Amino acid sequence: MKSAYLAEIRHLDLFRSMRDENFEAVMRGAYVQSFPPLVDLIREGDSSDFLHVVMDGSVELFATWTGKDTTIGIVRPVSTFILAATIRSAPYLMSARTLERSRIVMLPSEDVRSIFDEDSGFARAVVRELASCYRASIKHTKTLKLRTSLERLANYVLQESAARNGVDAFLLDIEKRKLASLLGMTAENMSRAIKALAPYGVHIEGNRVVIENRPDLEAFAKPTPLIDDPAS
Amino acid sequence: MKSAYLAEIRHLDLFRSMRDENFEAVMRGAYVQSFPPLVDLIREGDSSDFLHVVMDGSVELFATWTGKDTTIGIVRPVSTFILAATIRSAPYLMSARTLERSRIVMLPSEDVRSIFDEDSGFARAVVRELASCYRASIKHTKTLKLRTSLERLANYVLQESAARNGVDAFLLDIEKRKLASLLGMTAENMSRAIKALAPYGVHIEGNRVVIENRPDLEAFAKPTPLIDDPAS
DNA sequence: CGTCGAATTGACCGCGATCAAGGAAGGTGG
DNA sequence: CCACCTTCCTTGATCGCGGTCAATTCGACG
């Protein structure tokens, strides 16, 4: 594996505080693979053979039931996914597919579990990571159950802006239909929601988002750190 | 604190594998308190001062936004709640209130965190617990986004039956309006959903549930372990 | 260009929310 | 012991958000 990747992975919260020897051990069994867009990486129900790390590109996590499917999240570099299944040796609850050409590092789950058992620094990092994932999932539940689709979209726009240091204009980095699914609505309804947001000072054309009246938008969206702050 | 409580807590997955000295240390700062029904134990946004353990009674976890509120989960003896906030020293994402007269053990968060830092057995137990919470939350998201309210109710009935060794008749241990909120619907809609379930072989009168035709119910509910199995 | 998938738009429908009223059950006090 | 009250549950009528179906339009790419 390229040493540039090794360094990047080493700097992830998850791997930063583990001992050198253990990091090297877990990386010995790792391999990198490059995938075209729309490749299924894992399927829900499968057993967890690898912990995945996204180095480049992006990966969609989604779930399926009786033919329908819904987007649960998007994973961007550099971060891991399906850590919980790896730790619990349990079947994946979500499927994953690449959205664009992506480079993925795969760490054998068994290696991760055995290092986890003997490196307390790593174990603590895993705890922090899982606590974050759990809290993110609770926030997702809250926005789904407490807000209308229009409110969810408005808060999404504010979140994306905040993630870019509060700029008022930016590009959506996700297909609208994926965003619709993530926010729990249909693609058609997303189109209408985008129009319906204009009176509150947001204009979206193609993938270009412009916030023209932030006070109005915030008055409508009523964001709260207890739902919308990705940290905390 | 009564030693009976100590023994029960000691047998929780979370505390089972920590060293004796550490268990005693974290229990020294603990205290037990008995609450009447409908007492607010914590409020979302507050900082996490205590890890709570429900010994008797039941506790509702719920979240609020702009006046509305929704039930996220019900905690029954013997288990803990808001572990993630404790570990991350982050504000609570959910509020908690007693549903009935309840006995709660409260462990100072700071003690939990410091033991967590030095007892790797405990740290691993925390990881397993958090991974479970996270996976449960994902399952909740999946049922919300992929199913209609009637399907959610049907699967809830099957889950409760399974939790009682598959009996065909049992009592709801939660108010219908709470159940409605948990499943993401209104109390009125719950009443109608209960009626609508009768053709599939389920009859609910008061808090008495009777499954009269399990094959029909299962054919309609289409349960899957990837959403409905509380373990895994 | 031509093609294919995404996005948009319109028309319609239905699930579930809301509003309003009535009934059942359980607890309390006279 | 019973009248009363509170609380939850139920039922009916109506509304609207969001889903579905269908038909264009847009846009990226070969």
C-alpha cells in the first residue's frame, strides 16, 4: 500500500492513538482497491469481513426492504464505515455502493477485532467513533420525526453552508434524488421543495445553491445544535 | 446502596467484565433515587453529569423541537441510558422521564469516564453496548423510512410476541399514545391502524393483544432480522 | 447529434395529521 | 358507594403533505 495512504489513515481519529506495532499489524493485512461508480461494496445481511476506509471518491450507505430502498448516509474521504458490524461480528445492516470512482482500503475484520482486544488506545478511539455514529443516527431520527420535508431541506442547506465555513453559495455534492432519499422524500417532492424554499431566501439551480437571505432561512429552518450540529 | 442492586448492576453486560476494584470505585460515587411517574430525569441539551441505570419501573426517552415531541425509546430494567453522551462529555440529545414509579441508579459521568480510561475490560463492554445502540437506531430509521405506519405496527406486534417466547396473546406494556409516537404516528392514527390490522389476524382490545392468524400477520408484516431482530 | 438518466412539472390520489366530539376506565372525594 | 373528574382511547369529518403516475425537459457524455 502506498505510504501516503498509510499516513492518511494513521491520522484518522480512529487510528491516531493506537500503538505503532498494532497499526502496522492491522495494515499488513489491508489492501487498497479502486472501484468504478455504482459498484456494490457490501450488501446488507452479509457478514462483516472487512472494515472499509474511503480514501477517494464517495460511498452511499443505503438500506432495502421489499423492493424499496432508502439512503442512510454518504461517506466521504477520509473515513470508515460499518465499524459497528465489524466490532460486533454481526451482519451488515446497510448496503454500500460507490457513487463515483473510489479508492477503498479494506481491513480484515478479524484483525481489527484482535487489535481492538489488546490495544486500549484503539479501543477508546473505537468508542468515541461509535458514540459519534450513534448520536448522528439519533439526530437523523429526530429530524425525520419532528420536521416536515421542507424543514429538513432548509436545515440541510444551512448545514452544508456551515460545513463550508458559512459561505452563502456552494455546490451540492450529491445527486438531488439521493438527497431526497436521505431526507426521506421522493425526487419529485424534492423538486417542489426547492421551489417552495425560494420565498425564504434560498435559490437552487442545478447543483448551485445560493442563500440570499440567511435570516429568513434561519427563521424558517429553526436549526438547533441538538439536531444539526455534526460535531457535539 | 443495597447490595441486591449492586449485584444486578454487576451482572449487566456493561459492568460484567470490569475489574472488581473499578466496579467498587464507580459504585462508591453512585446513588439510588426513587421517582414518581412523569418526573423529568434529564432534559436534552443539558450536559451529562450522570450515567443512569433503570432498576425498577420504566423510562421514556424522547426528543423535542419547536413544541412538538416524539418518543425515541423506552428503557426497562435493568439497563442504562445516555451512555454515548457520558462517554463523549457531550450534551444529551434526548430527554428522559419516568413513566411509572421508578428506581434509578445514577453514576457520576466523570467517574465512568475515568474508569473507562483505565479499565480495558470496561472499555470493550462500552464498545459493544454502543455498537448495539447504534445498530438499534439504524433499525429504527429503516422501519421509519421503508415502511408504512401499518407495517410498523404489525412488525411491532411480532417483535413483542417474539420477546415473550412467541406467545400469541400478551399485554401491551406501553400506553398506546406512546407507542404511536414511538412508531412515528398520531394516537388517532394508531386507533385506526389497530382496526386495520384485524383482517390480518390481530386483535387488540385495551392493552390485550391476540394474534389469531400468525401466517397472515407475517405475510403482511414481512419481518426481517435486519430490522426487527433486537439482537444481532 | 442521439442517447440515457436525472430533473422538472402537472394531475391525481391516499396516507396520515388535524380538529372536534364522544365514550370508556380508573381514581378521588364527598 | 356513588358522583365526578381526569385521562386515555376512539370515532368521524376534513385537510394537506407528500407519494404516485405520466409526460416533458434538461444535461452530460459518447
